[in-house]
Amino acid sequence: MVEALVVQAETSELTRVYDWAETLGRRFDVPQSTLFAIQLCFEEALSNIARFGFADVENEVPRNTDVRLTVEPRGDQIVATIEDHGDAFDPLGVAAPAQPTVISDSDVPLGGRGIHLMRQFAQSLRYERREDINRLTLSFAYRGQAVAPPGRAVSTSHLRDGAQRRTKRWRAS
Amino acid sequence: MELTIETLDDGVTKINLAGRLDIVGAQKIDLQFSVVSGSQRKVIVDLGQVSFLASMGIRTIIMGAKAINLNGGRMVLLGPTPDVEKVLTTTGIDTLLSIVHDLDAAIGVVSN
């Protein structure tokens, strides 16, 4: 059964997202570490969409700011999707952030870790652009399996309809 | 998200955080956290009661750690849960800041 929630592209909606995820977590008996990973990915994705998804100033017409989230138990996985109508953006096209090793290094970034966290906490992450919709599909461990260790490959991403990758989106975070 | 401040011996300050350090929680504590970080040199951040950590929470911690470092001090992270610690190690924060699970060890780190 696919459970869905539609929220607006605003960070103030995150509380509603967490409550929804908690409820589904109990209903589907999702392991705590998996629920943590799902909520983490929802937070990073929604905050990114809210802050950067509608930055294209050339597009002045009123835009659809609905963000549709789904969660579905599928065998030994929980599959989640996040769909938005913001500017085309493939998170898999963003390089991993620099990781200086001393706090005194002025290059230690304040932000920009969200995509990296999503890649590491989801077992797989796939991006599609269809018409004006960005669709992220993520999978997570279910039925007591441990969350996949860091370092495994993520699935191949695809950009459709000639969508342009936008890396600027994450630089300001 | 709740933040309380404890003053220990020898100028050590302990910031106790409780709740979700997500984007909403981070906004709630940012000001208090930065005030302490800007004025203290030996700071222990107790994460034992933090149930969730996302990138905006990391931002709050890093901003504070940078301020403390600029003043010649040190910050140490104490007692994160396994999920929260995984966020910290995944993002390499454990190479920037010490993570310990014992208060005496935390005091030792900031006092060196």
C-alpha cells in the first residue's frame, strides 16, 4: 500500500512530515534506524526544495509548490518518493563536499552536507525529471535489516527532457 | 529542542541539548548556542538526549566550534546515540571534533 502526503515547499511543513513518518513507522513496524534515515532524507530533500527549488527568476508565472511524498513497504525495502515542481535538479550530479580535517581550516563548510547524507542513509537513490516534475526515489532497509554501509554505489541517474543540472542550488546552504 | 547550560569546574561549560536537532530545532537554539560559543573556551556539547540530527543541526555545531576555535578554545561532543553518531561520522565531523562517551573524557579533551 502506498501512503502519500502532499505538503508545500516550505521548511515549516517538516513537522507535519515527521508526524506522518512517525505514524507510518509505527503502522509498518519500521526499525528505528530506518525511520531515522527516512526522516533525514525527507528533511534534506524538502529543505533543499524550499530554499533553492524555485530560484529560477526567469520563470515568473505562479508555480506549483506542492511536494508529494510517498512511502511504500515493498518486500524487504521501504521505498519513498519525493516529487516537486521546482527547477530541474539532479542531486546525484553534485560532488561530495570537501572534508577538511581540522576545525581551524577556513575551508570547513558550514553547510552543503544534505545530499551527501541522503546518499549515505538511503540504500539507493534515483532521480528522474518528467515534464515539470523532479522525482527522487529512495529505498531503505526493512524487516530488521541494518541500513546499508557507506560507500556502496548509488543507482544510475537520468536527466530527461534536456533538463539542466543546477549545482548552484547547494552552494548557499 | 531544548538547550540548557551547565557550568562545571575550571571554566568548563556544558551545553545540554535535548530533542530533535533538525532545521526547526536548530533555528530554535542557534542564538543561545552562538552566544555560549562566542564567550566560552572549554565547551562540552552533550548530545545524549538528541534523538535526531540533520545537516542544519550540523551547521549550528560547526558555527559554534569555529567561534570557539577562533578564541583559542575547544569543543567536544559527548554521548551521541548511534544514529546521531552515524550522521556525524558520515559527514566527517568526527575528524574535526572529538566525540566521546564519557564526561571525564570530555573534560579532558577541552582542558588540554
